[in-house]
Amino acid sequence: MTSKPRPRKKGDQWLVALAWGINVAALIAVVLAAALYFIFYPVSAAPKEIVKKTNYTATMPATYTPNPFALYLPTITPNPFSTLIVAQTPTPFVIENFSTQGRAEIITAGTSVSGRPIEVYAFGNGERQKMIVAGIHGGYEWNTIALADELIQYIFDRPDIIPSDVTLYILRNLNPDGDARDRGVDGRVNDHGADLNRNFPENWASEWNRAGCWRLAETNGGTGPGSEPETQAVMYFLQSHKIETLISYHSAALGVFPGGEPWDADSKKFAKALSKATRYPYPPLETGCVYTGTLADYAVSLGITAVDMELATHENTDFKANLKALDILLNWK
């Protein structure tokens, strides 16, 4: 005799419903898990391609328009070791009587960002080559350009002061774009906004600690070592000549800085001699600034005895004192 199934009790119905609910929930969870897997880990016949990130470098246009809102003038604390600049209007330089007395050779060493010529005046034809560079900071240090012009005219009128075994090169204005833009704070950089005396390859840095350094307006060291056309013009000139001794003129007031890091021994001797003749401070005044990418450091890396020498103010050329410096330069061995 077959037994009949035991009838369900009313209390068992909720257990059945619970069991079915758990089964359905588990099924839904499995489906969701599979869907999420295929979304985040798609199946493909080939491995996924890795896309390399492209680095974009922003460059400034060839023409430079100063941004008045970028200046720090309203909040700047003046450097106590410097003097206020006296703005002047630049005028073209022309050697008097040049057309009738060919006592100098004018060499175009290169062009600026905006196409202005970088001119070098050559005197003498001796084997021992000397060089003066002015105007590296353009219109902000306009008096170094004025000094170079005075020296050029003085030597042109007195060619016998050049020793027979010496050739002297005077680069009167390394930053003609800055000089044309402004004979004030905005004239310091070139038309790419770079400080040319921080753009040379030796000890180059794109940025630096501004403590104790010039910071009246925005500036940088260029997009890379020797990136600027003005810098490249000087580099090529130095590499293609046999310069023994070099003075890079600046203003104002800090003294005479030997090139090299640490300071080159021969450049220190040269700086001491110049300081004794001009009364510019040596050792130079210490402001805490770390100098990078300077012309003097680069020149020393090429075996040249070199200094950065600062005029006493932003206004005067100290012409008489620098005639003594010229004599030391011409006769330095």
C-alpha cells in the first residue's frame, strides 16, 4: 500500500518562499558579476594597446608684449645693495668718422629673437684675443651698453692703445630686443622672456631660488641650456675664436665676480686686479643669490679667464675707472 504525501502545513509556506527568494537573489548576483567582469575585462583577440602620453611644450611668440599684471613691482622689497634705475631712451650707435677712418671691423655675430643684429667691434690683429660683452640685460642695464659705446669710440680714435699682439672684440649689446623694449625693469629679458645670463649651458637651471636674487619682474632661464639665439651667438663666437680673457659688464654695485664653480683660480686673480684698479668690490657683495647659467661660468668652461663686473650704479658708465680696466684686460697674460 502506497503511503500518501504528507500534506504541507500552513507554517511551511514561508520557508518555501524564502528558499526561492534566496535562489533568485543568488542567480541575479551571478549574472551581475558576469556582466561586470566583461565590462571591465573585455575579451579581445589582441592585447590592449598602450597609449603613450604626449608632452607638450608651450613656447612664446617671436614678438614680446610685456604683461603689466605679471610684474611684482607693487610688493617688491628693493635690494639694499642696488640702486634705482634711471630710464633713458636708446639711440642708435654710430662711430664718429668711421666712414673716413677704417680703424675697426664690425662683425655680425648673430641676431636676436626679433631679428636685431648682435654686433661685435674688432680692433687690432694680434694673436692674443680679448673680449668685452655688454648689454646682456638689455635696457635694464643700459649703462653697460653706453660704456661699450664710449670704449669703442675711444679706441677708434686711439688705435695705438691696442698692443701689437692683441685683438680686442667688443660686443656692445647682447640683448638688443630688451634694450629696444624698455630702458627699465621690462628691458632685462629677451623677447622670449629669458634672462640671458642664466641661459648658458654651464650650471644651467630653468628655475632657481629667488631669495637674494633679482626679482623685480618675471624671468626664467630659457627652455633649455643655450636655448636663446643671443646666447647661441656668443657661444659660437667663443668657440670659433681663441679668446683668452673676457669681461662681462653688468650693473649695479655688487662688485667683480670670477667665473667658474667654484671660482676659477686665474679668474680670481683677474678679478682682484680689476677691483684694485676700479674700486669695485672684491670679493663681491654677498646677497645669498645662487647664480646659474652665467656667461662667465661658460667662458671658464672653455678655458677662458672671465669675470662678471658690475658698474657702481644704473646711471653712470664709470668711464675713467673702466679705462683702467681696459688697460688690465689688454695686457693680462
